[in-house]
Amino acid sequence: MIVDNVLDILKNILDVLLVWFMFYYILKNIKNNVKMSLLFKGVLVIIILKLLSSWLGLNTLGLILEYIIMYGPLAIIIIFQPEIRGVLEQLGRSQLLGRHKTLTVDEREKLVYEIISAVDYLRKSKIGALIVIERDVSLLDYINRAKSLYADLSSELLISIFFPNNPLHDGAVIIQGDRISCAGAVFPTSNSISVNKRLGTRHRAALGVAEETDAIGIVVSEETGRISIAVKGELFYNLTIEDARMMLIDELRPKQDDFDDEEEEDDYEEIN
């Protein structure tokens, strides 16, 4: 009898842990998708309004919300079918144990140094480029459709890839950890109405991958030489080389190292 009770308790604990993990995993991936985050917030607002209407006795509002809640899921599936499919694909691409490699401080400094050195040369020469850095959400689907390299990261290699007339210069370079995984990668472009219409395919592709994943997209404009960075569903346009450097340092820093922010920035400045 005691053994049965212990097993029942363990089963209940396991059940709760699995449900908690499922919700955590789903919400974590929704957070990385800007469109689904907005949809989730909208659903949350509707639920809160329904609870308030029931509590305050607002019958008309409550009746309307009942119809929305009743037929809303079907409407959401039809209207947001591409976004839902994207989240499911993202769940499949995500790595359960997080990033495939945690970079040391030295490796992160070298990564930023090589990228910024290449970007600085490319902007001065007005050579267009798109460099994407993978983080927790896997970009394997895009890597598999691109030209595999798996080479050591260097500014010289990045510059040569994007040099005019190179067959791979039109696509994106994807960096995993501290290595270049592929070149010539193609990403879906963003349809965001907030993007300046004068911005080209590279900018929209960078924003597109930043909307669907937690990757960082670095763009050098071929027309103006200006630097832009897309991250967390936002495009930061016309950055200085120092702004780009500091943004990369901040975004690539592991979350658990936040309390060492000032010390690490000072160390990096001394090295450079």
C-alpha cells in the first residue's frame, strides 16, 4: 500500500513537471516569434475581458466575447495558418538543451572582432552582405539548403564570400558557434509594414529570420554601406561600427553572465 502511494505521488509530480515543461517550451518559442507573441497577447486580452465582463455583469460584452471564444480558435487557425505552421517548424528546429556550443569570453571576443573587421571593410567598400548568427533556435533547415563550408571564422573569409562576382555573395552566411557553417543561405523576407520601402531584400531577409527565430542578422547595404542589425523582431538601421560592435557583444553574452556586464566590457575594450 505504501509503495502504491509513493508511486502515485511520483506519477503526479512527473505529470506536473511534464505539463510545466511543455508550457515553458511552447512559450519560450512563441517569445522568439514576434507575430505569435502579438497573437498570444491578443488572446490573453480577450480572456481578461471575458473574466471582467462576468465579474461586472456586462452582459452584452460577455455575449460578444462568448462568440469570439467559441469561433475564435477556428478563425485563428485559418487567418494565422502561416504563423502557426512557422511556430511548429520552429519547435522542430529548436534545440532542447539550448545552444549547441557555449562560447568562452575569448571565443566571443574573437567572433565579434572578426565579424566587425569584415563589416567595417565591407561598408567602406559598399559591398552588400548578410551575416546571420545562430543562437538557441536551430537554423539547420536553411543550412541544409545552402552551400556547406564549416570553416574557421575569419574576416578575410567573410570578405571573400561577399566580394562581387563570387557565386555565393547574394545569399547569407550562417555562423554557428565560432565557425561559418554555410554561405548562400536564403531566408523568407519580412512582410512588416514598419520596414522602410527603400530597404532591399537583405534587410527584409534579416528581419524575417529575426522574427521567426532568435538569430542575429547583420546587414551591410550595397547602395549606402550602412550597417543594420536585426534582432528580436526589430531592425536597427544605420548603426555606427561601434554601435554594431557593442550590440553584438551584448546579444552574444550568456544570460547568466549579466552581472559581469561592466567588467567584461572593460576587458574587451582593453584588448581592442
